[in-house]
Amino acid sequence: MMITPVHRFRDIERKPEYLQPEKCVPPPSRASLGTMWFIRDGCGIACAVVTWMLVFYADFVVLLVMLVPSRDYVYSVINGTLFNTLAFLALASHFRAMLTDPGAVPKGNATKEFIESLQLKPGQVVYKCPKCCSIKPDRAHHCSVCKRCIRKMDHHCPWVNNCVGENNQKYFVLFTMYIALISLHALVMVGFHFLYCFEEDWTKCSSFSPPTTVILLILLCFEALLFLIFTSVMFGTQVHSICTDETGIEQLKKEERRWAKKTKWMNMKAVFGHPFSIAWLSPFATPDQGKADPYQYVV
């Protein structure tokens, strides 16, 4: 079999002297592990703020430009309630995806004591990340932005200023779904409002002047169309990744499958929780993933 650069790198990791546990700083105490997870990345923070501002702008146009001036009270109440509910769920999902530990491996756990606790037998090997000095479980990858190894890392998303991994993938999927829904809803309402303004007097179909109304509606239409396409694609790729039980990084690297194959339904329940319920759609419900298989540090 031809030995690729990846295989050569893993062969280096197999050598006991490569682990160099004496150079690793012991992991932080348990008292410091309860702190809130937040990535201090300037680009990610800016993208997260922009995300919230775009949602608030859409809500501003929907309410004050289209629904409040409408003469149809029932139409305004129904659409206003629906849009704001979806927008609230989208922002709540974004908040959970951003502030939830995606599955970070304890930093600096490649200590002599931890390696000895694994009770390695002849022929067994462990993999160490040279960047964060951690013993990597199977399917963990290092994120250069988070500066940690993340279990089942799919990718690092600047829009949520966090990695998408084992513990927060549900919230990221819900975020993309709700953003796609409010984008579609906004597009439909913009279309109906344009028709209404063409049939009626432009000065009566909005609280703003006609030029301002047109500019606000066009900007909302462009924003909604752009994010409808983007989040729909992301939602589809995430659902496909969950069903196939293969992360985005594993697909890109074409890594050899070393884990047990499960049904699509079992993979969905592993991310959204057991059993199936309305809680799947709630960003406030923490997935009850049942009894998970222990992570294997030893190969």
C-alpha cells in the first residue's frame, strides 16, 4: 500500500517519544471549567454582531414599513406574530450555537499521568495534537481559531463565532433553518406589499415616503434572497452530514471510516436527542443523547 503524507505523519505520532508528556502543561482545574464558552475572535464577533443587526433590520422593515400601515388588522397580526416568533427562535439558536462548548478536548491533557491512566498495551497507540498538547479522541480535529481540538468538528463558522461540533450542531442546524424561514417569509411579504402599493397610492401604503419605502424594501429583498440561498444550502449540507454520520472535515479529507455505521434515524437522534419530540425544534432544549459510546483515545 502506498504511504501518503498523512500516513507518514500518523506513523510519527505512533512513536512514544513523540508524545513528550513532560512538555505539556497540566489541564486547568475543574473549578475553571465551569466558565462560559466564548471565542475571542475579532472577525467572528463582528460577523455575529452583523447577523443580529440584519435580523433586527428585517424586523424593522417588516413591522414599520409593511405591517403597521396595513389596513388589514388580521393580516398584520398573523404575519407579525409568525415573523417575530421565527426571528426570536433564530436568534436564540444563534446564541446557543455561539456560547455552547462544541466539544473541546481538555487542553494539555497529554500529561504523563493521563497517558499512564490509559494503561496502553503493546501495539496500542494514542494521537497527540502538537498544537494544544491534547490526547485526541477519535474523530477530533484541531481548530486554529478556537485553538482547541474539537470532537466531531464539522467546520468553524464565523457567523456564530464558534466551531460546529458534537455539542452545538443542533443549534447551528436550527439557526440555519429559522433564518431560511424568516428570509422566505420576508420575500413573500415584500412581494405582496409591492403589489399592494402598485394598486393603491404609494403615500398610503407606508409610513415613509415612497422613495424611502422602495429603498428599504429592495434592501430587505436583497438581504432575504441572499440569506435564503446561503442558509438553505448550509441547512441541507448539515442534514446530509448528520444522516451520513460524516463531518465536513472528514468529507474534505476523505478520511477512512473507522466508526460503526448507523441508520440515518439513529444519527438524527444522536444530534437532536432521544426520543423524537417537539424539543427537536427548540433551541432551549438540550439534546438528551442517551448513553453515548465512550470516546476512544486508544487505537
